[in-house]
Amino acid sequence: MNATNPGLLVLVPLLTVAVYLELKEGRIPNWLTLSGMALGLLLAYFRGSADFRSSLGGLAIGFGFLFIFYVFGGVGGGDVKMMGAAGALLGADLIKPALFYTTLIGAFIAIMMAIWRKDFWLRLRRWARRIAFWRSAARENAPPPAPVAVPYGMAIATGCLLALVLGAAG
């Protein structure tokens, strides 16, 4: 897929709506993610078999990578489907750097939110104790801090846009 890919014209509005809805409602709806997947595949289908395979591969890579984190409770289902839609629109080549940037940005946002909530050092100490002593959370004296709910749609949007900008520059 190259810079003349019409799927890239769909990607920016799709990501914008996803971020807005996630910040407003706390979720990314199925109608947005599934239509993004379908539109990405449909646009690639009309561009030829190579683009369609790239789009299908991008969907599988984006969805599959985040699905692993979904299974362990790290991200929500809307985030998984949004990354799949981004993969269908970006294609297999651009979804890989998008995933890399998304992961870095998501980790940065989570750390910043923990610092903002003033429990970063508590979380870091608990994590270090678990690693050093192979202890479970049940053996800790203090109750665990509340989970940090990261608006991962922001990380997805930023990661995809970085992949586009840096991919076009490289």
C-alpha cells in the first residue's frame, strides 16, 4: 500500500471519532471499528489482490497483537477492533511500526496516569517485589492500587499517525 491509498483518507477521521468517543463515553463502539475494518478491506479489494492481501494481513496483525493483551486484561475489546480496523486501512507494512509506536505511547500514557494519581512508586515497588521474590498479590500487606484505565484509543491514533508520518519520511 502506498501514499495514494484511499484507506489512508478514511483512517484519520476514523481515529478522530474513536478518540472522541473513547474520551466521552469510555468505549470505542462496534459500529465504528467494524465499519473501519470492512471499509479498509473493501477499498483494498478494488485496488487489486496485492493491496487486498496487505489489508487482510494488516487487519490480522493489528487485531491479533492487541488480542493477546485483551486476553490478559490489558486493553478493551474496542481497542483490539480499532487496531484491526487501522491495520485494514494501513496495510501489513505500516501496521507493524504503528503497533510499535502505539505500544510505546500507551506505556507512556499509563506511566503518566500513575504519576498523576500519585501511586507510581507504589506500583513500581509492588512490581519489583513480585519479580524479586516471586510473590503473588495475595501475599502483599497493602491493598493493591486501583487499576489505571488508559484511553488506549489515543495511543492507537498517535501510533498510527506516527507510522504514517515517519513511514512517508523514511
